[in-house]
Amino acid sequence: MFSVNDWLDALLLGAFFFGLVFSVAVLLLGIADLGFDSSHIGHGDHGGHDGPSTLNIGVILAFITWFGGIAYLLRDGLDLFAPIALLVGIGAGFAGGYFVRRLFLYARSQETIMNPDDYRLPGVIARVTSSIRENGTGEVMYVQMGVRQVSAARSDKGIAIPKGTEVVILRRDKGVVYVDLWENLVDRPDSSRDPGPMVAQPTEIKA
């Protein structure tokens, strides 16, 4: 299928298979995006930057693969003059590297940066789904980032709270949330306890 007529054919085929095999390997290992930003060379800038590196493993391997494969096909399949085949191969290598980099940029743009404040529990409105006994434990349901969550719950004051009551989460400790009645917090604006910003209205939680 592949014929090797001289050292240049061997070099081009070797580059093609080397790039192809290692491209698959680094994708499986999840390290294709490792590399460095060439714009920082010689400027002493070692700070972080967003997006894939200008040169990374995936881009370099794409260049090698496309260069070797296209140059070999043009030289051996179409009998083009070696310098022309090499020049076209280099252009194809840059095109392949650019295409792979654009894929990395697109994939990175789809990533969602998680904001810790979106998962902050104090101040979240919840509904008791299993009655909280006096000085005991029950269960509450609340909505966070559009997803319903269920957690063991205790009353912050140790009082009994019946099922269906709307409460405010004050804190979490060892997997148990401590809650207080919504009415208690509304009626005590000067309370020293700060439950945090109210992220939902009590009417939004439905059983």
C-alpha cells in the first residue's frame, strides 16, 4: 500500500505515522492541550492565560501528521517535484495545526466556569419534606442551579418543624443542614444571625 523509494519517502511516512499514532495517544490520555504560549517567550511573562496554548502537543502533532501525509501523497502518488511536495506539505501541516487549534478553542469556549457563590447554601430557601422532630433530624428539599437537592436537616433552635414548612438554610455541618423558619428571620431584622443573601423567594419551592 505504501512504497518507500528513498530516504525522503521514509521520512515523510515516518512523520505521518508518528503524528497519527501519538495524536490518538495524547487524546486518550487527555494531554493534547498541554504546551506553552509562544507569545511569552523572551518577555518574562509567566502568568496564566485563558484558552489553549499557542503551541501545544495536539497542534504540533497535527502539523507533523498533515505535513508527512500530504507531502508523501503528492510526491509518491502524483510524482510532484520533491521541493514542491514539501512546500505544499508544510502548508497542509499549518492548516491542520490551525484546524486543531480552532477545535481546542471551541471546546474551551463551551466549558462552564463554576462560581462558588452559586453553590452557597446559607440563605437558600428550602421546604421540609420529612418532619424535623424536636432536637431531631428530618429532611428538606431545595433547588440550586436548577437542580433539586435533598439533605438531612435539623432545626437551628431545636424545635419541631412539620412537613411542608418553608425554611431558610443557615449552615451545613457534617452533611446536615441547619434551618430556621422563614417567618422567624423576617420578623427579626436586627438578629445577629446572618443567613446570607436570600437566593430565592419562599413561594418558589414547591412540594
